[in-house]
Amino acid sequence: MRYYPVFLNLTKKKCVVIGGGKVAERKVRSLLKAGASVTVVSPTLTPKLLALRGSGHINHIGRHYEDGDLKGAFLTISATGASGLNDKIVADGSLVNAADAPQMCDFIVPSSVTRGQLSIAVSTAGISPALSRTIADELHGMFGREFSSYLTFLKVFRNKVIASVKDKQARAALLKMAGDGTSVTAVRDGRLDELKSELTGRLQMFQDDD
């Protein structure tokens, strides 16, 4: 089975997690980081989920799953470990992820690396989550926090290029240079300030030409 890679905008969208154990806890924390409005359906919760409920970060329905619990849900994650219940949740839901049954999922959750606005997702189509995590761990070392700083610079740089460089070929060349292998190597080697100065200088040259 092939999956369509996608990054979902979950900001303020209702996401329902069925289950209150460690797997559910991990899913809830990632959903909250994405800005989702999370409801957990489970008679019991881990201590960390209890703390999130106590602080008002999640809504909690303190019982087993029932019909109607997915009403208005944009996304559903089943983390119960109960195959029979998974069948019902998948049948009831829209976008559904069953944590222990990837063959039943509308989508799967990849291992990921996040550095500010940089997100890198790794998937083995559910075949080996362990391999996905191993590769993601390697990527953590390859793309450090300096890439977050670089993207902060690039956001401003890109806007300046688009606004002030009229020649299309020049614009394309500047933006390509900012994201090419040489620039990536410079960021990784600790030459971020040098790279920023070079790109700013190139931009000024094209601005002066105009």
C-alpha cells in the first residue's frame, strides 16, 4: 500500500485520541505541538495526560469509546490496542490512524525531525517504525538547530528578493543559491554568518542594478 505524503494544518481543529496509555500520550503531545484541539476518550489516563487535562490543554471524556464521540472530528487516532475496537473506530471516523494497525489507517504518522520551520518526515509505509526512528535520529545529527536560524533569515531574504528583484531569472538564481548544496554545507559547517553576508551582498548587487 502506498501513502500520499502530507503535512496537515491542525491549528484549532478537533482531533480525537481514543486511549489513555503511553502511545496515546505520545500522540497527544505531537497533536498539541501542531496546535490541535485535542479530546481524549479513555476511562484512565497516564500521569502526564492527567497533568495536561488539569492544565486545560486537553479535553477528556472519562469512559470507553461510544458512538458519537467522533462527531465534528477532523482527525482521529486510535491508541487502544484493541483490534475489534479499531474496526469500529475506522468505520466511524474520517481521517483515522490506528496506532497498532497500519494496514487499516487512512494515514500513518512518520518519524520526524523538526528544526524551527524545517520539518523532515521519514516513513517506511508502516513496515518498520524502528528503522524510521533510526534514520530520523541520524537526520537529527545532520540538521542541527542552526538550520532553524537559517530559515528565519531565509524568510526575510526571500521576501526581499521577491519584492525588490524585478528580473525573473535573477530572482530564481538568488533563491536557488540560498537553498543549494553549497549553502547547506555552509550552514552545517558553522559558516552561517558568512553565508548570510554573501547572500545579502548578492541581493544588494541586483538591487543596485535596478
